[in-house]
Amino acid sequence: MKNILATTDFSSTANKALDYANMIAKGQKTPLKLKLLNVYHIKEELKPILSEAYIKKLSRHELFDLMINKQAQKLPPHINFEGVLRKGPVVETILQEAQESNSDCLIIGRNGHSGIKHWLLGNTTLQLIEKSKCPVLVIPEKAVVQPPKKIALAVDDRFVPSNKTLAPIYDLVDRFNTELFLLHVNQDSTHSDTHKKTAIQIAREGYQINLFRVDSDNPTKALLQLAEKHEVDLLCLIKHDYTPWQQFFHKSTSSDLAAKSKLPFMILKDQL
């Protein structure tokens, strides 16, 4: 990962997400760009009476400048750290910035000021998970910020992920010398060997992998139990693009898990 985009709404959870982004950036010894984005939205009825000059004087900008200066002092020289303030609808602006910056990963906190503290997470987080074209790393409010010693990839029996899809995981494993786990939850009576094919594929790339599987009708609960049992630090899922008809049959495990996980979790975009 050469370009990381982190977002902030100045909440304690957003600060934790930034700490996690810093930790990942410091783990890489080669040049890396880390950008911190804050998006502010002006209601339509206020636009005629609020000039850009006035907006720049708001405390938000002063707070952001202080945050940028403080963070820059913590980072080694090989990390190019930049702060960006953008005006516009929050989700659309974040996605646009991620695309324009050619971001390899989008890091966000869960339960920030714009979030809600029940299972829906907050509309912003869910929309970013659903719409982002790059991997999304979500840091829950009570997550521990530390280099991951164990990373788990949850797989199902419908797809064998490509190496391009798994590249962010390989990157983190190399960066932190991390153990890699493959967690498979079987939801029906037929036992496919797709998870074994995935394990073989990863092993061919030179990575040792621990494979664990369980039968369960509740994949989210089963994955979280497996992650807890094996003391996983980071849980990864692959999000597939379904047609509306396919979505009718396949509940979004990624959204369900995102609402319930206390672990940092990464949603990978399926790529051929």
C-alpha cells in the first residue's frame, strides 16, 4: 500500500482510526503517502450567507491545522503526510477523494459524531463499505491499536479470490510478519472444497496459512467466535458485487459483521 486515505470528524473514534493508519504507515519502510481528510457540508439555505473566507475561519479549520501539525511530528521522514479539507456531501466527497488520490486503502472509524450506536452503524460507514472501490479498513470504537500478530480472512464456497484481491492482506502480512488464518463457515449440508483451493492458492504465493472451518447457519456469529478463539487481531472479508436478484438470496455478511465486530476489520473489493 503506497497511498492511504484516513478520514476524521474530530471524534475520539476517528482519532483511533488515524492512530491505526499511522501504525500501518510506520510499518512500511519505503516511501508512502498518508492523507487525512475532513469533509464539511454546508446546508443549501446557508450557502448564500456564508462565504468561503468565513468558512475558513471556523474553528474546524484551526483544529484541523493543529491536528496535522501534531501528527506530522510523530511520523518518520519517508511518510508524506497531508491534510485535506473538502466541502460537499460526506460519502460522495470521501469516495471522490479516494478515487482522485488513487488510494490503496480507506481507513475510517466506527461510531464517530455522524454515527449511531446501534446495529446500523451509521449511514456513512455502511455506504462507504458498499460503494468504495478500494479496500475499507474500519476501526471500531473499542478496538486495540497495535501491529496485527494474527490476520484472518473469511471465505465462502462461492468464489476463489484472486491474488489481486488478496494483495492488501499479503502487504500487511509482509509488513508485520503476521500469521495468516483462513476462516470458513459452511452454511449448508453440501461440503465444497473451495476454501481448500483458496488455501492452496495462498500457499503457492509463499504464505503459510492456518485453515479452520465450522458448520453454522449464522456466519457472522461463527466468524466472530472463531476470531476470538484464535485471538485474531484483524478480520478481513471479501465483498462481491451481486446483481439485485443475487442480493435477494445472499445476505450481506460484511455489513452484518461490520455492525457487530469489536475487532478492526477490512472489507476487500473482489477483483479479477
